[in-house]
Amino acid sequence: MLNKIHLATFTFSALLITACGGSSDKAPVENITPLPSFSLSVSDAPVDDLSEVVVCFNQIELKGNGADTVFIVGNEEGMIAVNDLCLDNSGDVIPNTVGLDLLQYKGSDSIALVDGISIEAGDYTQLRLIMSDGSYGIDAQTSDKISVSVPSNELKLDGFTATLGGTVDLTLEFDLNKGMTNPVGQAGYFLKPRGVRLVNNNEAGHINGTVSETLLIENQCTPLSDSTANVASVYIYEGADLAIDTLEDNGGDETGNLPYASTAVTFNSEQTSYNFEIGFITIGDYTVAVSCDTEDDPEVNEEVNFITSQNVTVIADNTPVQVNF
């Protein structure tokens, strides 16, 4: 059963540039508002069963606004460079492809895929990340390489509006706890679109915090003081003051409150504390709950036993909100 993962971030930004007037013997140059500038980043969260989750992609498509806009990895100034992480069945590097180990960009960390590419102003109905072959995970126990695939080889995300002189700043957060499955009888993992959310960075924040050892011991959470295993789980739900008995797991049947995101609580041997973090959360009021359960199959409706919860208000800030239990 697959445990906690988080997963990726995209950033869109626009710069305001003005031209200066000419000398007294020339006609003045009018101020010019430039096209919006497009940037894209990725962020993720960890998962128990895998020590690496490498996703491979080769282009980004912006749909709508009169015509499709396509950015190919390695062919655009401002795009992330290709690398050699993605291999075909013969072991050869797949051209014009970049592989990203999502587990390197956890919580509020991210990596820019696109930085400062100009796009036309207007309404874009959809952003698509086109995946290539070669995605894989590494089993944390056996170090075996396991294939990861995406339906139709593309992730379809919400659209946005880009205005002249404006700023669009988005994050693609891979929440693998929700979207990454390992179906019985089928080879490899499947990454489903429901495990990916697109967040406006101008309207998003982060949380991190600790769970006291006393609380963990009193509720028989195990193993303690083991930095190689998850000790507990933290779930976050939209809305404050939600009753614990209405909180569902990642495979819930929608009769209660479904998680916005979830993550693992792990032991930090250097600080001798039990820590967690969730990044790129849309601003608002949430209920955050702790459970000793560490396994949650997104394909199965399971009962999660929560031991405590509290309210948190997420604000738009790069500094995480502290949530301690």
C-alpha cells in the first residue's frame, strides 16, 4: 500500500518594463507595457514506499487564447535544460526530455521549469504537461526500479488569465498520496491527475510543525526515534472546526470531508523532534488533524483514526505557518 507523498510547482510572472523618451530632437517614445512573462515550477511531498519518484516530460502546452502555445524542453531560452535521467527500453537517453526527482522538492521547496518566457495576453483555458516515456520510482526497501506512467501521457490542469503588465504565478503541486497508485495485478505505478493541484502562488502559503513525543507515546504511535520510517500522518482539510468523525482518508467516498493534502510525520534525529510540512496551500481556513495511521491507499476507502486536530489559517507568505501538536 502506498503511503504519503507529496508531489510539484509552476510559476508564472509578468514584468513591467517602460521605455525612456528620446532626446529633444526626436519624438518621445511612448511607455510600452510588455507581454506577460511565463514561469513554471514543481514541488512535491514524500512517500513511504519509494526513495525516488522521477517524472519525465518534454513539453508544456497552453491551450486557448486563439491558438495553442507549445514550449519544448531544451528548445526555449528560459526553459529547464534536458538531462539524462529518462531512458528508453534500450537504455538510451530520450531526447528533448527532462526528468525530475519529485522527492527532492518537498514542502515549500520547488524547481522552476520555465522562467521568464513571454506569452500573449489573454484567457488560457488549460495548461498541459506532456509526459514522455521513462518515468520511474525506486523501491525504498529493495532499490528496484519500477515504472511510473500517466494516463494519456499528459497532465491536464486549469487555465488562467494573463494580462499585459500583470503577474500570473502558479505552482504545480504533486500530492502523490492522492494520485499515485500501485494496482494489484498491474506492473508499475500510475500517477493520476487527481493527485496534482495547480496553485496561484500569490494566494498560497505553507505550513510546517511538530508533533510532541508525549502525544505519540500516549496514542501508541510507532516506531519512535526512527528517522527511516514514518511515525504518524498529518491531514489538512478545507474549513475550520471540522469534527474529527467527519474527516475522510485519501480514498474516502465523499460522505465526509476529503483531505486537501496529507503528509508524513518523521523523526529528525538532529533536532530530536517529530516534524511535518505541507507546501503550496491556497490561503484560507483549514482543519489539521494527526493520526498514528501511516498507510492510506488512495484507491481504497479506509478508516483513519485521528487523535487530535486544530484550526489553522494559511496566509500568502513564503514563511510557513507553524502548527504544533
